[in-house]
Amino acid sequence: MPRRSKHPRNVVLIVAYDHRGEKLESHQLTIEDYYDGDQPIIDDAGYRRKMKIRKVAGIVYDPDGLVGKQFELLYDRYGRHVSSHTVFQDGTIIDN
């Protein structure tokens, strides 16, 4: 009998940090909510500026509880995207 994963399934864990690396907020979202495009921490520069978010790190867990991808998004003090680093389950890395 296969062992059950101890990780969440079909969820995205995201954590926001300030410029000093201090954790500001964290969220556990369903895959659907994450890709819906209505998450201020990811989709709203004004919100990031107001909350002083400079980095968002996340892990996307697939239906089996395995890491589908990990990402890190960096923003300037105005909440605008500066760069991103994503590592997919198959080892593919994308830097923007």
C-alpha cells in the first residue's frame, strides 16, 4: 500500500516578505484560487506597495502532494515586478 503524502494536495502556499526578509503574511490557497488571478499578494502592485511586500515565495503542490513548482517573485518598493525564479517538478528552471 503506498504511503500517503504528508504535504497538502492541490494547494499553493505563498509567503510575503519585506525588504529585510521579515515575513509579512502567508496564505494557503486552492489551485483554482491561485490561478484565478484575483490574489492581491500576486496580482496587485498597489497592494504590495501598501503592505511593503518585496518578495513572494511559493510552493505549488499537485494532486499527489508532490511539489509541482517552487517560485520566488521579487518586487521594487512600488510593488512592481523586478524578477522571478521558478523551479518545476522536472527540474526546469525559468528566470525572468
